[in-house]
Amino acid sequence: MKKDIPNPKANRSMLVVAYLIVGIFICMIGYFGYFLQVRSDSVINNSYNARLDSFANRVVRGEILGSGGEVLAQTQVHEDGSEQRIYPYGSLFAHVVGYSDHGKTGLEAQANFYLLSSHINLAEKTMNELSDIKNIGDHVVTTLDVGMQQVASDALGDRKGVVLALEPDTGKILAMVSKPGYDPNTLADDWDALISGDNTEAQLLNRASQGLYPPGSTFKYITMLEYIREHPDDWRDFSYDCDGHYENGDYTISCYHGNAHGHQTLGQAFANSCNGAFASLGLTLNLDGLKTLTDQMLFNTELPVSFAYSRSSFAMGSDADTWEILQTSIGQGSTQVTPLHNAMMTAAIANGGVLMKPYLIDHVENVLGEEVKKFLPASAGSLITAEEAGILSDGMRMVVTEGTGSAVRTDAYSVAGKTGSAEFEKNRETHAWFTGFAPAEDPGLVVTVIVEEGGSGGKVAAPIARAVFDYYFTR
């Protein structure tokens, strides 16, 4: 009787196929676990997921709370079973908390999944469903400090603009004010007027994260850093004699109101925001290097945040002409930045070059106050080196002690910052900027302010930041 002889090649092929199937199965299990732990919430909470709103048929939308437990948004259930979303602070948190009618914005959109989830005990949930009673949704506790938000809003007053405050070492956003605003409690009645083509106020726009502005002189720490990178051994030897104007051929760059600063070192030029000095050194820069630096500082790219924002843009290329270089070097030209992005760059400087991801949600808890999910600080990586951050911090400290930021100077605490007055349209007043941190030696808070058509950053924006710093150090 003839025996079958095993074919070694066939056996090897079968083993390869078997290992391949096992490998694919392991990869699928791994991805499934990754999806459940990392991606599931973002996919479920996607604005295109129409099924998510069906959760509202079974759950009363949860509350949004301030960091101290203050109710920023809640659902009121009437006797007839109808529901109404209430915002106790009216317009104060309008943009950051958002609204849930006419679509969803702000935290109402970002935290939609959590607000429509319910982690009450299983027995109660079962009884409610059998009795056709809605479960109470989970509450979202934010990082927002109600007192600081009020102080920031009061300091900005009726002017258009933004006040943004965050912790540089955690990324927690403590205040986010955008004006002009709206009252989310009367949104249904006001909607047609708010979206009317005749309305030029853009009250629904969150200027903090979505408003794009020329950075003005707040961009000068980027220009200065590129110069320092290109002159690591002799940047301290830079000097410039300012008579209030810098001329190059047919082009003239003027310092603010034509102020003549006299003899300037690089540090003094930065502290005094001398346009002439920065225009002159801008012409010496390697434009490819400057573009690389702006990329590192997150221009033209996505920001590591989980709420709606606009991308900042830096458009100058290596073939730029003289006028574009002069303008871009002082923060004008076509460069655009959001207040959020400006605050993030400032936070990285304050934090030794490391950027922490800004966030608004501290934790999620059920109706009994039991924690369901905790959000922890996370690093987005180093934007610049610790040495570079130290140099820029020293320069920003000089802005306050010797230069244009004197309005935030106080004996109670130390501040490092940068002012800016950004031109945006001919024959219109400049936007007023301030961005900085305190204490300068051990930063705990970053504050960024812009006042649209406010004029001088040092005279208008800096005092607003001072009010927020004062609150922080006395609360």
C-alpha cells in the first residue's frame, strides 16, 4: 500500500496563511480596543452622527458647571414635559458654553455626548425606562473660573475683543470672553437678527478661537527668535539708532506715533516695540528659516485643541519683496493669528518651551456628583528650546519693567508680556494687543487680550490684563 508523503512546501504555505490570519485577528482586536478607549467618544460625538440627538428622547440633557460648581447651563423640565435650556449667566459665557438650539456650538457641542449620557445606577435607570421616564444626563464640570470670567468681561466692557486666560503648566482655560456677544436665553427670538446680512457685528463668532487678526508687535518675539537663531554668538551686539522712522528706498516704516527711541540694543528694541529696529533686522533674516520657525509655532497647521478654531496663517515665502519683509517683520503684512493661538505661544514661552494642550473640561460626573471621566493635562510637545524660552521670557520681562507694558507693572507680582498695536485697515484705529504671564519667574497664568480698534496695546489692552492678574493673585 502506497503512503502519502507530506509536502514540506505545502505545510509551510499553510503555516504562513495561518500566521497571517492570526496576525490580522490580533491587529483587529488591538484596533478595537484602541477605538473603544481613544476614538469612540469623538466618533460618537461627531456632529455628523445624527443618532446622537436621539439620546435626548431618553435623557434629560445634563448641566454644564463652572470649576466651583456654578451652573452655566441646565435643562428646565416644565409640567407638560417640555424642556427648555437655561443659561443662568446670560451672555457672560455665551461663546465658550455655546448653545444647543439652532445647532450646537461651544461646550454644548464639544460635550454633547457626555451631556446626553446618564450614569445613574442601573436599577433606577431600568425603572425609569420601564416607566417611560427620562434619565438625568451627566454633568460636565469645566475649568472655567466664574469670578475670573466676570472680571475679564467687566474689564473689556462694551468694547469688541477678547480676553483669554489659561494655566501654562496644565493648559486649563480659566476664562474665555468674546465680545460682542448675545444672550443664549433669547436666541430663538434673536436668531433672525443675529444672522441677518445687514448685521456686521458677528455676535455669534467666538473671537477668542475663531477671530483672525494681524498680530502686530506681538509677532516680534518670533522675529527676534529667528534673529537669535541665526546669530547665536553675537545677537547681543545688535544695535539700532531710531529717529522714529526707518527708510529703505521708497519704503518707510514708522514707530508708533513716530516715537524716536534713540540708541537701541535688541532687548531695548523689543521692550520699546521699535518698528524701525525690527524692520531693519527683518531684511537680514533667512526667510526659509523664518518660515520653519512659524511652522514650529503652529502657524498654517492644526492646533491641539478639541473645540472649534480658525487656523492662523503665515504666508510670506522666500521670494518676498522688500515691502512684504518689512511689514511681516513687525507683525503686519498678511500674517493672521487667533487670540487662542497667541495665548498658546505665550504659554509655551512661559512653560520652558513646552506647550500643554488647552482644554475646557475638567471632568464628567453623574447627577449624584460621582466622577465618571477625568480629563488630565497633556503635552503637545516642545515648540522651542528651554534656553530660547528663557531668552524670550527675559525680553518680555523688560517690556513690563522698561518698555511699553508698564501698565501691568506692580510691586505685588512680576509680569512678562508683549504689547502690540496692529494695523488692519487704512484710516482705522489699530487693534490693541497684550499677551503675557505672571509671575514672571514662576508662571501660573497667561492672559491674552485684544481690543478691536483699541489703539495702543500698552494703554488699552494691558490694563485689562492687569485686572485679570490682580484677580488671580487675590482670589
